[in-house]
Amino acid sequence: MTKPSILDYTREELSREIKPAFRAKQIYNWVYTKYVDDFDGMVNLPKTMREDLADRFTLCPLKLLTKQVSIDGSIKYLFELHDGHTVEVVLLLMRDAQYHEDGVLKHHPRFTICISSQVGCKVGCAFCLTAKGGFMRDLTPGEIVAQVLAIKKDNAIPSNHRVNLVYMGMGEPLDNFDNVVKSSQVFSELDGLAISPHRQTISTSGLSAKILKLGQRDLGVNLAISLHAVDNDLREQLMPINKAYNIESIIEAVKQFPVNARKRVMFEYLVIKDVNDGLDAAKKLIKLLSGIKAKVNLIYFNPYGGTEFQRPDEKDMIAFQEYLTQRGLLCTIRESKGLDISAACGQLREQNQ
């Protein structure tokens, strides 16, 4: 792909590229509000400008290869990039539309979109299928933004209907720091998708130095830490990156991260049967997160073919949760979604290959 994508640009940047500058707002409207994916469709622009835009830029850097729809309403997408690589994106239906007795809409459906930041991943977590395929490259800001745009268009989600975003798909977001930050800024544009930073969550496996750097940027986004273990020995087995960024360094970085008064730092804890599901781990977790405005999200391990790990028992998940909540640590169990489709991260990509 020799030409940049329009989706790579913030409104201000595009207004410097396109003259007169007011045309940038019109282009943003066509792309992010009307979901036009062809410059010829921007009919209020002069024909010569449309031709010039087509010569200088691309619009949609993704092509849909396949998707799987779950009975719970979640949808797993596989998109192809310009170089033939593929990335996964997931649309999660968090709440169905609700109606009054007279049929008038009471509440819109609530969606979360789980987006990818890299093709593959360098982190190499033992439980993650994405890591098995190795790392290929970073995604550009436009390739990240395009994931959300494509899903909103495919599901006819109106431009003014807000969604929540989590950088929790393929890749380590903070390993692609500049492009992830740029995509977050594009998402936030009021003339574009207008997804407020407080609706965006960046999840990291714990790159301490980059957590500090992200905090210094003060974007207003939420932070989620993929913790998964409470001692360094086990975490190094599950997540080799812990050798470079141990638990202590992560906790210290988190303590310096600016947190919105109404928000908390999320600690993702993937629960694996007979590995990290005991109450001894819960006890250590209480001590570890002492003094942090934290929320723990317990996640059932989602098995895939060839893995040695198993899904934990429900009773053990509940016991773990109750131990934390009874001692004042906010804790939820993430509802498993997409169990009837290729829900594990990297699974649909692996099948396609």
C-alpha cells in the first residue's frame, strides 16, 4: 500500500493536507457519519477534488474475508490487509435493545468492539493462540480505525450510537505505541466516530515503561492490565515478557497512571484450571493491589485445539470472586461469549490459514 489512508489522519491533520481546509470536515462526515467508502460518493466535493483524493489516498484498507455469528449475538470478523495478512475483530453485544410496551425504543443496544493493534504478537503468552503464529507487523492508525468503521457499517450501527472500544484483540497495543495513540485520537474526533476516551480501554501485558509513557500523554483512556498471575515465577511461565517487566514494575507504573475519578484500573485475570484458580492466589492478589483504585475482571480460559490448559470450574471462579469482594476488592466474572464460534483470540485466523 503506497498511498496513505484517509483514516490515518486526525481532523486537524487532514485540514492541512486538503485545501481549502473546510473540506476536511466534509470528508470526515462522508467517511465517519455516512460510511461512504468511495471518493466518488462524496458528491458535495468538486469532481476534480474527488479525483485528486483518489490519486493521493486510499479509503478502506481492509477487506472482509469471513465472519462467524454466535447465538449470543457476538460476531467474530476476519479482515484481510493490503499485504495479505489478516487480523481479527470481535463485536460483542453487551445488551439487547429494550422497548416500552407501546413498542417505542427505550434503550439502544449496547456494543463493545474488541480491536487488534498488530498482525500477530511478540509477547508469546503460553495460553494465547495469536502468539503461535509469531509477529508479522504493526497495524497503521488507519488499519486500526478501519476495524471499527467496518463493523459499524456492517451492522448498520448509526454514527451517533456510541460504542465501547477495547484494544484487546491481536497484538500488544503498547508495543505499537505511536499508532495506537494516533488511532485513539482519531476515534475521539467529534466530527468523526466521536468515541470519547472514557469509552476506550487500552489493554497491555504490562510494558511498564510504556504504561508510564501512556500516562504522561494523559489521553483520558482507561487502562487494563493483563496480569493472570500473582507471583513472578508463574507469570514468567505464562507470560515470558514478565522477565523484562516483572509484577513489581507494573504495579509501580500503574500507581503513577492518571485515573478518572469515576474509573478504576482494570486487572484482567485469566483463570486456568489448577494453574491460578486457588484461593492462595486470591489472597496474594488482595495484597498486591492494596492502595490501587482497581477492579479485577476474572476471565474463564477459552479452550482451543492443541492447548494444554483447561477451563476452570464455575465453583472455583465464584469462590475466587467472593474471596476478593468480601475483602473490599471490586471483582466481576466476565460473561463468556462466542463459545459456539471461534472465540479464542487468533482462532479464526488460524482456521483460515
